[in-house]
Amino acid sequence: MKTDRILHATLVLMLIAFCGALYHSLHETIVNAGDSAPDFTITADSGKTVTVHDFGGKLLLLNFWATWCPPCVEEIPGLNQLSKQLGPKGLVILGVSVDKDEAIYRNFLTRSPLAYQTARDPEEKINLSYGTIQYPESYLIDRTGKVVEKFISSQPWASPQMLEHINSLL
């Protein structure tokens, strides 16, 4: 009888844990166009503390990436060109790396300088608040903090069509 109660209590606890995990997985945050951008605070590689609202009324391109991600590395030249061409017009690019190893990350930046602001989030707090689990993934965030567009996978950032599209949002 006592064994039955212990078994019953164990099954009930397992069912509660399963339901909690199921509830959490069904209610994960996934940010899409039209949503408010989740706020964050991160220290950029420049030493400056950055939040989603610190861009002075400019259009923000938030790019989640990693040095170990070939598509991420492939889109860096396009992001550099985009930053150089549209930065003066009001586009701010923030590349948030999810690299765990700081030495590998710093070595990469030394070998391949980026023309835009970067930061490292090894705990992956920011990307998870956006629902991002694959890389690269980017978000265009307007002056009011709304996500204008979400880009999954690498993009042709320096293409004439992309430059024209993003310029039209400035």
C-alpha cells in the first residue's frame, strides 16, 4: 500500500513536470515583424553599454551571429558595405555574437575587422529573448522599437535591392 502511494506520487510529480515543460515550450518567445523588440542591455566591444533604445531615433539592424557559423562569416562583407553606405544616413548595425570562447572571438575580430558595432553574448540571453536559435538571424528595428522585418539565414546585404529596401526605411 505504501509502495503504491509512493509510485502514485512519483507519477503525479512526473506528470506535473511534463505539463510544465510542455507549457514552457509552447509559450516560447518568437519575435516577428510588427512585434515590439525585446529590450536588452549589453556591453559592446567598444566598452559602451547598449540597449535596443540607445540608437537615437535610428534604424537598427540587430544581427545574431557566431565565428563558427560559415553563413554568418559569409555575410560580414555585405554587412560592412551596408554599414559604410547607409550608416551615415541613419542605419546602425549591431552584431551580437553568441561565441562562448572569448579568445577565439577576439582573434576573429582582429583578423576580420567589422565596420559596425559588435558585442558578445556567450550566455545567449538576447537571442533567446527574440526566439533566435539558428544563425545568422537579423531584425530591422525602427525608431519606435518595433520590428520592421525579420531575416532568417544569411542575406545579400550589399545587393542593390537590399540597399534600396533598407534605404527606403530610413
